[in-house]
Amino acid sequence: MDEDSVVLECRDCEFRESFANLGSARVALDDHESATGHDADWQIERVAAGVERAGADAGICGEPDCANSDSPLLDWRRSDNEP
């Protein structure tokens, strides 16, 4: 990801920063909250295409009928030993 996709913004001060990935945003969030005791919010602008597809296949929209049980990204199938 070349562009920033996660934005952190503190509710208690003027701290606002954007990051290219969730990992670096989580580190900055923890650092800011630990150092200041402030609460920060984050907004995820976009995720990688594979993450988006896995989420869609899992039915994260909240509708039970929108999950894709044939997805190779998810382990929906029961083993032969399960009822």
C-alpha cells in the first residue's frame, strides 16, 4: 500500500496522524495513549483487496445469507468426523 490507509485522531489533543498500514498505526496508538493517557480513535480508510475479499466471503455485512460458503479463503467445511 503506497497511500495512507489508517488515520489516528486523539479526542483529547491535536494529535492526528495517518499510516500506510494497521500495524504501524497500532504502535503509534499505543505509544500516544501510554505517554499521554489520552484516548485516540482510528479510522480505516481501506484495506488490501485480499482482506476485503475475505471479509466479504465471511459475511461481515451482518446478513447471514451473504457469506460465501464456497470461498477458498475460509474454512467452512466440517471434517468427516464431525456431525
